[in-house]
Amino acid sequence: MNKYEVLGIVGEGAYGVVLRCRHKETNEIVAIKKFKDSEENEDVKRTTLRELKVLRMLKQENIVELSISQKRKLYLVFEYVERNMLEVLEEMPNGVPSNKVRNYIFQLIKAIKWCHHNDVIHRDIKPENLLISKNGILKLCDFGFARAMTINGSGQFTDYVATRWYRSPELLLGASYGKPVDIWAIGCILGELSDGQPVFPGESEIDQLFTIQKVLGQLPQIKWRCFYTNPRFKGLKFPTTINPQTLGRKYAGVVNGIMLSFMQATLQLDPKDRFTINDAYNHPAFQHEREEYEKTLKDKGGDLKHVSKKTEIPLKSRHFAHKGASSQGVKPAESSQDFENARN
């Protein structure tokens, strides 16, 4: 940190603080995530290691770039991006113009496409974690909650992830989940960008389930089992609703037909019915953006199949520990030794 002058605080959270800093020699402006004492706090250590490992394997234009990490005290030094999507929404309380909505969502799709290609679930997509540069480039950040997939493609991870309004039904119910949780969040971001209001602004976890069903209809009864076996909902009755509003009525005159079809495909109650990220990328709503992007890639000699050249990482090191991971043949990657290795 001696090489940097602190210019101000960008944000503060449970695990540390993000500072806006200037490199004293180069004058480069960076964002430094300074963690609390990671040697004594296992939660901080685990979160720090997770974010560091994920960012080292994810190099893509719409994912915030990790510059360096300090060895003795762990700091993560990132490129500095001027503002986040929450600030954009505060400036435009009635929503963002439709062409910008389409542009931002396609950039988010590209970021998640690269995450999912590397079998990483972000799990905490929300406006605060979407940085917007002065040139309109979207950067997905904050991978402290991100997890790599198990070998069989899904798992029972920690259930308290994602800010409530952007949480999918399976996350709220405490069921097993996978990549579709990120697809759900994309749909929520699309709706919020379109009219300036969160799609499902629940006031509690159970109210969140009710708010979702008021628009999308009743969850299948088979999903109720997760509710009644989840200790968080002990003694509570599963929220039910009739005559849902539907997304079509909620966004009439705001989200057009082709974009509405995309939104509906991302906000399916059953994760098996949701778009995959490749479905999202290839949707007709983004034909212009996709053609322009692929033309640019081709002109630069890039790989059209994937966003950029995949970092070669051994399979075992691409999977992080979670409850029950060892029983599924996945090597835990959050031991003290792994943490030390990541710092060197």
C-alpha cells in the first residue's frame, strides 16, 4: 500500500473496504479492495481466496480486471471504473433508454457467458456489482460469492447468497441450484433498467417468494417441500397467490415484444425451463449487438466460439470446497496451504 495514495472510500462491506487510490509513480487511478485481517478470520480468508482464484481464471472485457495482489497483507488491486449501475439508475429513476438497456444487458450476457464457460456461478449479480465506465463499458465485479460448479454441474452450496431482490426461487427456498441463478438475475436487471424499479422488491424472504408469484404465478407444489424442510421457514405457511399479473402486463408499453420474450425466458420459475447463457447470447433481441461484437472479434483475430482464450487451469484447482464437496470427488480448495499458494 506504500506505493499508493488513498483518494477516498468507494465502498465498505463485511469483509473490508474498497479504496480509490493513485499510484505515486505512474499516477494510475486504481480501486484497492483491502480486506480485514485475513490471517485470523476464516470467513474473510475463505472469501478472499475465492475471489482471487476466480478472478485469476476469468479474463474478459466485461469482467473487472485484477491487477495485482499484495503478499503480506492481502489487497486486491483492480482497474478503477467510474460508477456502478445503481448510480445510473439513481440518475434515471424512470428507466434507461431501450437502446442502452439492450447494450448493457448484452454486455452482462457476455460476462456471464465467460463465467459459465469456465463453470463459475457469480451468485450475486445486482446493480451495485455492475460497474459502468465513462465509455459505457459494463464490468461485472465482486466475485466474493462466486463458486465453481461441481463435476456433475450443480450442488448444494451456501444458501444465503445474492441480494434478495435478485434471488431466484431455488435460492430463496434453499434448494440445490446451478447456473440458472445467474440467468434469473439477468432478467431482474433487465426489468429494473427498463422502468427504474426492481422487478420483485420483496421485504423479506417469504415476501420475496410471494412477490415473485404475484407476477409469475404459483410455484409447483413439488417446490413447497423445500420450503417446509428449510429451518428458516419453520412455522410459516407457504405463500400462495391467484390471478398473477404476468410480465406482459407489468411491462406493457415499456419492454417491447422481442425483449419481453427474452425476459420471460430468463424469469422462469423452474430453473430447468430458463434460458442457458448461450440461449441468451443468441437471442434475436441482441442480433445487432452480437453481429457488431463478433465482427470486432473477427477483425482482431479473436475466437468466435469463446469470448477470449481460456486460461489453462488444472481441473481440480477449478473447483472450490462446499458442503459435501469431498463426497462428490471435488478437492477442497480453501485450505490454509491453498491460501498461501494463492498469495505467492
